[in-house]
Amino acid sequence: MVQIRRAIIIQFSGLIIVAIALFFLSRVFPIVDILAAIQQRVMQWGAWSAICYPLLYACCNVLLLPGGVLSIGAGFFFGLWWGFLIALLGNVGGAAISFFISRWIGRQWLKQKLLRNRTLVALEPAVEREGWKIILLSQLHPLFPTSLLNYLYGLTKVRFRTCMLWVAIGQAPGLFLYSYLGTLGQLGLNLARGKTHPRAIEYLFWLGGFASAALVLVLLGQIALRLLQEAERDVAAQMATGVDSELNGIT
């Protein structure tokens, strides 16, 4: 539980530092104009922007690059719901490519590399036995390297469609929160340019919604950690029982 809180605090502290840095840089450089120009350029691509953005997101997942900035960017460029959908499509697309690579192309090489990690070694039999439950929980857990886990899923016997469904469901809360944050950035840009003049109740509505979404994500992460630990213990106990049975059969 402490690790989850620490990870979330670090992430939000990083976002606050970035926001403060942008504020001070805007005093020296035309940051607002630069961001507005980038947003306008992306919007000028029309439908192509909604096609290319998920592809870029998928490539980041496959290459194990952090996608948090792209998730926030999706909300910033496309708004909350479209941004969320675009980020989700890119995330699931990247998961599908990683799954395909590990199952049908680089299986042996990836197995040697991935199973050097103690956490992944513990998760592999859990995924084999529990299936969708472990996939969902591991995607909800904020400390797990979800892009790397997509390769691990391909090494197991879990079905492709089952894996993609629960990857999408498990990633949805976090991606929604990131998209929400990007939408707040879009609102802040419009405020800085004088294009919108929200009332106090609207500030409370947006900030309250973000705080609620963050709280839900924290609670889901805590639940996921507890259930993952229980599942790993159950799998370890079942494996130990199986080994004992085999030894008794031999004797």
C-alpha cells in the first residue's frame, strides 16, 4: 500500500513540477502561443490526427517507452471522451502487437529475457491459472510495467481476445485520469488566451471530478495489489501441493 501511495505521489509531484516550470518559462518564452500553435497544427490534420495518434501510442507501448505524456496529450488535443477513446485504442493496439510478437515471433528469446525478472516469474504461473483476473489486476496496479506485461501474456496460454478485453478494462481508469488531466490543460490554455471565462462552480466541478477520478484509481490500485498477492499465494500453494503429490506418488 505504501509503495502505491509513494508511486502516485511521485507522479503527481512530477506533474506539479512540470506545471510550475511551464508557468515560469511562460514568463520568458511564449509557451502559451507555442502550445496553441501545436494544438492548432494537430487539429488541422483532421481525421488523420485521430488515426496517427493511436499508432504513435501503440509504437511507444511496443518499444516500452512511457506513454503517460501521450495519454495527457490525447485529452489536451482531442478533449476528454475522444482523447480517452484514442488513448485506449492506442494502448490496446500496442498490447495486441506485443502479444503477437511474444507468442508467434520472438517467443524463446523473450522468454529467456523476461523470466529473469522475479516479479514476472511469479506472475507467469498466476496468469496461467487465474487468466483474466490476473491480467485485470496487473493492469490496474500502478507499479506494474504494463507494456512489458503485454509481452508476458503472449508467453502464456491465455486467449488473445480474453487478454485484450481485460487489458482494455484494466487500463481504462488510468487512461481516463490522464485524459482528464489533459483536458484540464486544454482548459488552462484557453484561460491563458482569454478564450473562456468559467464561473467558480465550473472550477469546482472540474477539479472535483479530477480528485474523484484520482481517488478511485488509488483505491483500485490498493485492491489490485491485495488481490494479486492473494492470487500469487494461492498459485504457490497449489504448485507446492502438486509437487508434494508427485513426490508421494513416486515413493
